[in-house]
Amino acid sequence: MTRISIILLFSAVLLSNYADAQNVIKRRKSTDKPAFYSNTYPSLFLEAGYKQADIDKKLNKAYQDLFEGPNRIYFEVGDTMAYVSDLKNNDARTEGLSYGMMVAVQLDKKDVFDRIWRWSKKYLQHQDGPRKAYFAWSINPKTLKKNSEGSASDGELYYVTSLLFAANKWGNDTGIHYYNEARFILDEMWKKDGTGNIYNLINTDSKQISFVPEGRNYKWTDPSYHLPAFYEIWALYARDGHEQFYKDCADTARAFLHRTCHPVTGLNPDYAEFSGAPHSTPWAPVAFRYDSWRVPMNISMDYTWFGKDKAWQEDYAKRFQGFLRSRGMDTFEDQFNMDGTLPEYILQAGGFKKLRHSLGLISTAATASFMNKEKNSADFVHKIWNAKLEPYADGYFDPYYDGLLYMFSLMQLSGKYQIIKPSVNMN
């Protein structure tokens, strides 16, 4: 290599490092303003010292692993459709399908988004009857036999929000009228008054999302379904006349999270009463388990996007990360009682019934570093950076749930999980 080549290479490295440093400075100057107002999304990876090129490479690899690689969870069907599958349970769920759509709209993968939506609409969405516009939450993607006709409320929550974002990003004249599809779900939701035992996705008395909008399951909830940031998006972009209700739901969700998260450990139950108290189910005793992993990710999103509950959220992050750190950064388990003790009953996954140091929880715990202003919170950022989506030592492998939570967390930590404001006319 010639001297001139070396000088040019060294200069390019300096310029790259300077650009990364400027991004960090820009982020720090905007920390007092939520992203909705500043249009700036912090990258904790940059702040932790990683290069932008390496961050982009890591995010791209995670996407390729989930949507294109040999262990992918995304499968195309014909020329126009595709589904996302929970491989270990041999089904496709509205949870994963709507997650796939959110990933796609955030990363500008329009064909992927459209394919998943067409498949969801064709095979899972009810077009008539009491459940009209709602989705069957689980189906065998090979036989197309539904495992349940009923809904899981978080699926609809993600479908509506991702459709509104798609309308804002791509408009509605490219084959799918995204806004009308979102409004179809919302408008039909507001017509459901208990006829046929089917209700609004949101319990209208408590202004909290239901576990299932059907029968007695309408009267309790899942803390990981409480996404105040999404209600803020509905209030801004749904334009269905229920703006104040959605704003109230966002505030109610924040207050609910105060109540349901343990005052010392920050842990929350998988299922809860609207009061925040744990709700017992027939399939497992009360504990912090798989659903619960999503809560820190949801709170962090709300903190970054809208910043309306910063004091409590910052305290929560210190408690939550502090508890996990006390269990050992390389050993903390993935199921707990609310007080931090280990549960006697272990809920199995994929045929394995054991506690493990799970990638899904490692991932979402790292997002809490947005809120935790203690200097040592970067240890979680470095931990997810060094984590890998690969089989565990005992052979257990979950590219679906571990993988999607890993993907969402990488998006957040790299500043690529954003409010998509209208760039075109939504109508």
C-alpha cells in the first residue's frame, strides 16, 4: 500500500469516526425532547462506542436471519402472500404476523409488509359475524386450519399501528389502502358491545386493553399488551373520532404499569387484573415469564417517543436492570416470582422445561438503558451487542420469539424504531 493510500484510508477512518461522534453529540443535545418533537432517535450503540457501519451490519444480519436465512421464520406463498411462523409451535400467530409487519414498515420492506398483510387478511381476519374485522389468533400455516377463532388483543394492536405507519410512509394508492384497512378494524371494534360475547379490544370501562375481547377474558389483561405509545399514534393518525379516548388509554396504561411492576425488582406478572394485581390462569401459576419480557421494551419505546412519564420510567429502569444485574450479567434467569425469587413451577417452551439465560430477555432488558441514566447501564448494551441468535448448548433454538425480540431491540438501540409521520396524503 502506498503512502498516499495509507493517508487516504486513515482520513476516511477519521471522517467516519467524526460522523459517528457528531451523531452522539446530536443525540445528547436532543435528550430533553422526546423523539416525536425532536425527530431525533438516539442510538445507544453509537454512544457505547460502536461504529455506524458495524451497527448497520448487525441490524441487517438480524433481518436476514429472520426473513431470508436458513433458519428464517418468514415464508412466501405464491406471488403475493407470506406468513411468519412460530416454528416451535408449528403455527402462525397474529403476534408474529403483526410483528413482522412492524419490522417491515420500519425498515422500508414494502413487499414483505404487503405479503404478510394479504395472508393475514385472507386466512385470519373475520369478514362477518360478531368477530368481524378481528383475527383468529393462531392457525396451522400448512393445513390452514385455525387453532382458535378468537383474538389475542395485541395482534390487532400491532396490525392497526403498523397499517397507520404504512399509510404514512407509502400512501394508499399502491395496491393496498392501508389507512382504510386500519379503520376497518377500529370502526368494527367500536361496534362490538358484547353481542355474541364479543367486545371492544379495549375494556371501555377501565380504558385498558383486554387479554381477549371475548367473554370473561375481556375483564383482565396482559401487562405486555400495554403500549401507551401506540395509543398516542392512534390519537394522532387514526382520525376516527376517538382521539381523546386513545389519549386517556395511553395515560391509563402508564398508570397501570406503575401498579403492576414490583416496587423493588421492577418485575411484572405475565397476566394481571386491571388493578395491576397478578391474575392467575389455569395453564401456569403467576410469575414473570415469556410475555413479561416485552414490558421493558414497551416502556422504553414510550419513553423515547413521547417522554410523558420520564421520572417513573427512569426509576423503573434502575430497579429492573439492577435486579437482573444482581442475578449475574451472564447468568440471570428468565422466569421469576415478582419479588425476584425463582418460581417453583417452570413454564416450558419448545419441549424444554427449564430456566435459561434467554436472548429475548437479554434483548429487551438492554432497551431499558435508554431510561437508566446510571453509567453502568451500558453493560446491557454491550451484552446484547455480543449476543447471538443461535441454538443454546442443549439444542433449544427459538428464532421466532427470541429472534423477534432481538430484532425489535436492535432496532430500538440503533435508533431505527421510529414514529412514522405522514410523508404523503393518507386518504
